[in-house]
Amino acid sequence: MVLRPSPGSAPVAVTGAGIVSPIGNDLASVDVALFGGLSSVRARELDLPGITLPPVPVAAADFDAEAQVAPSRVPLDRGTAMALSASRAAARAARLDPGSFDADRLGIFWGSGMAGAATFEATCRTVYADRRRMRPTSVLTTMPNAPVAELALLFGARGAALAYACACASSAVAIGEAMRAIRAGWIDVAVAGGSEALLTPGVLASWQAMRVLAPLTSAAVQGGAGEAASACRPFAADRAGFALGEAAAAFVLESPAHDRARGVRVASMLVGYATNCDGVHITQPDAGGQARAMTAALADAGLASHEIGYINAHGTATMAGDAAEAESITAVFGANAVAVSSTKAIHGHLLGAGGAVELLLTLRALDCRRLPPTANVVAADPTFAIDLVTGSAREQAALHAAMSNSFAFGGTNAVLVAMRADQGHPAL
């Protein structure tokens, strides 16, 4: 049975995208790493005076935060600087120039799980280690809605300007809620996405203490990229945890009428979104909640499960997380019925920025009609009934619709569904 979207479920055009990430800061560089399965994960030692800890795997972006000028002229947290860079790139791609939109109908929707982490840790060191006075702008730089505030100033946005903090689902929720606002007619255009920059000693040590990071030997720092680069192995039989990364991704989203009036090329559309909560456990994922979110996103898109040709999985390479997601995918789509990969193996777990970056990578798969491999997987977990893409990228000439999953601590699930714009949609 082919589902039909509700009257309020019209597709939303994606007219521009921008990225700052460990695998590149432009689409051409991203494609090379994405489809080549090239990992950016490296070993990093933890600089915590008086505490000796093993190195951790991280995926850092090659990004100069100091080069970004804040519209507010306030010092920028690294994550906010990334947000500005990615959003500027998205606006250029969309030709979102001053005068091309009504500022009263432009909204900013942004997600981050631990916004201001770098500034907060630096402030703590200033006060407690260096015993110096902190900057008077520390609150403005650290506040969770700092990226939203700077982006609103950058674009002169006078519509809704909202920040979302839903752990690893933050930016997926931000994008989905921007989509809903456009569908509802509250705004015509949105800048939406997410950012995260938390590769600081204190944050890394905190995640290591949870025992969810892939373990490394002390020799990993001197041993080249080998051990660390292959540390994250989603859905593998020998998976042992993830690497943390930093990134930002931004999109310009528009109603179909608005992008047609501006004469902008549209390569892809957002057609479905759903979010819910497991309501079961603060850290343990629930396959039932994930399955309900995927099913609701398909209904919102007006698509049947067999119309989805690819899923960019949340796939963190933890034992419990991958098992729950494999179970939920099988429950919704059937055994081995849809191609699946996790790109966290190459760019790390980006927390609040993950949903935005992984949606961008999903759109690259749609645009190129190629499925990225799950890097580092020698043998997939044999208990999972999923069609895991491994080894090399898989060509899929008929690919027209794809799904991106984001499942978070706290039980928040967010699922986005996208289509190629040249495929048409029941609501158009």
C-alpha cells in the first residue's frame, strides 16, 4: 500500500547546503571521503594535569575559527564559528542574497547538544587553574542559542529563531521543525542545521568515563593513523565504541512557491519528518521507539517502506545502540530489504551536529546515486538482518528516496526522509 501525505505534508525544497567537518569543508572534498570510506579519526592524548588517561579517538575539522567574524562582534565559540561558516556557504549555494527574501518570513532553526563547550572549558581553566578573571562576554559566547543569535544577525532574520538541545538528535529536530514551520505557512524560508565543537580534554574524558568511546592503546598516538582510523566499526561483529568529532552543517530550506519565485535550482526535497521519545531509559535505546519514529516519518512523506532505497543509520558502533537500530530497521523494512550504512566510522560521532551532517551526506548519496560504505567493517554482526554496505561505495541508479536516522540520549528519536527533486511527489 502506498501511503499519501496529509494536507500539511507538502515537500520542502533544499536550495543550498554548507558544511565544516573532519572529512572536508566543501562538497567535493566530502564526496571523496564519503564514497571512498576514508576515515578522519586520529588518536589524541588528554591534557588533564594530574590525571593519566589513555588516548582517545577523535575526528577534528581543519578549520580556523579565528577567521570567522561575528556579526555581534562578540568572541565566538568554535562551534558557533563553524555554524557561521557552514551557513554562509549554504546561503551562497542558494543565492540567498539580501533582498531575495522577506526578513519577517525567514527563520533560524539550529541544534547543538553541548553548545559552547569549548568556551565553557576555557572559562573553567581561566578561573580555577590560571586564577584569572573571565571575559565579560563569557555568557554570550557560551549560551546554547549563541549560534542562533549570530545567524539571525547575519541574515537579518525576523521570523522564529529557535535553538534545540536534544542530545544527538538536536540538529535533525531543528531541521524537521523548520520543515514544519514552512509547511504550516509561518515562514517561507529557513536556515537550519546544527553545530558541535567539544573536542576538549574535559569533555573527552567525560565521554571516556562512560565507556562508549572506542578504546585505543597508548601506542596509538605514535603509531600513525592505522589503529585510530579503524577504531569506529558500526554494525561490525567486533565493534567497540565510537570516536567523537566536531562539525557543522547548514541548509537553506524553502517552500516550493518561494524557491520557484526566486528561480533557484532544487536538487533535493525534504518530504518526511517525525520525532518521538522512547520513554524507556535515559541512555539505553529502544527498538520499538525507533521503529515508531521511522514509520511515522514514512507516513509523513507519503511513502511506503519499499520506496526507500538507502538509510543513513545512526550507527554509533556501540553494542546496544547498533543492535537496537538493526532490530528497528528490520521491523519497519523487513530483513535485508534496504541498503544501510553508517558514516560515523569516517567523521566520528558529531553529537548535536550529527543529524545535519548525516542528512547532507544522505543528500549526496541521492544526488550521486551512490551509497557510501560503512568503513572499517571486516565482518558485520551476523545476528543483524540488514543489508549493510561495506567495502566500497555501491552504485544505485534507481535511488530516489532515502532516510536519515538520529537517535539520542534521553530517548529522543528524529527521522528525516528526502527525495530527489526530479522524481516528483504525491503532494505536488
